[in-house]
Amino acid sequence: MISPVIFIFSLLLSTSHSAVQDFCVADFESPESPVGYACKKPAAVTVNDFVFSGLGIPGNTSNIIKAGVTTAFASDFPGVNGLGISLARADIAAGGVIPFHTHPGGSEVLLVVEGTIFAGFVSSANEVYTQTLEEGDLMVFPQGLLHFQMNAGSSTAVGFVSFSSATPGLQLLPFALFKNDLPTDIIAATTFLDEAQIMKLKAILGGTG
């Protein structure tokens, strides 16, 4: 397993950020806005705001997708608020997948540190770009485009992810379609899927309607 240290440091050193103040540690007492959180008063800032230890812990893969993602977004790691960067860890068990999803607020770079991951994205012109990634490989997923990652090996795969935003956002396509109360006939009309299949997916993911 390779170390993600070089990846993380290169991310931090290469990020261009022009600021009028040193930092803007997230103030969780204030509501989150589309551009992040308000700044905590400097007197209330501590070194703990700039340290996050969660990415050293494997994610929980005991779920329907057999994958766990641990995020270090501004909502988890207040020190990255306003800096235009964030990180995450993805653990994908054998047979697992992170299904089609999008990050509307930022681009993503994936570094595979263990195992093999088959990943890809679809452009706005519906061109498909896929690749089998081995340990040490990187792949970029442009902002807002649908993309996925799946385990292509027989053991757990691990990847570390960087984002070009402290609040990249996340929307999983299967959940957007089937884990809500949007009526089945509307989904069928807008996706051309069979209603029986839609109802089955709603039952699996917890949707109604």
C-alpha cells in the first residue's frame, strides 16, 4: 500500500488561493451557505481546527453498495473552509461500487492506494471515459459530471480523493431517483424504466410513491 502523503502535500502546495486573510475556520454556530460557512472569530480558533484524523480509519462497507466514504469537507474539517480544498477516503469491498454520482461544487482527483478500482465518468456530450486503476494511479473527474468507482479486484480497494472545493457536494443518482417520494409513474415517464423495476428499487433504497 503506497502512502498518500505525497499526494496530499502536492495538493496543498499546488493550490492557488488568493486571500485577504490567513484562513476562515468554519463557524458551525452559523448556517452553511452555498459558499461555505462564516468565519469563526480568530480568538476562538485552535490548532484542532486544522487537524483531522478521520481518514486513517477504514470506512464501513457493510451496506448495500459495499463501500464506505469518509469525508473531510468543511462540515467535517473546519480548517479547510474557504480554502478551496477538501479530501475524502473511499473503501470499496470486493464486489462493491460507489454508484453514479456528481459533485456540483468541485472537481475530484482519485488516488488508488490499495487494490484495483474500475472508474469512469460521462461527459456532457455523453462520451464515456473509463479506466482500470491500479495502486498509484490517479484519475480526475471534472466538476459536475456523473462518475463512478467500483472494485475490480478480489480484496478491498482503498482510494484517497481530493476536491477543488471545501464544499464539493454530493448527489448519488440512484438515491436521487429511487430514495424519495417522486411518483413511480413520473420516474417511468422521465427515465423509460419499467414501473415494476422502479418499485423494486424504491423498496430496496427506501423510496415511496
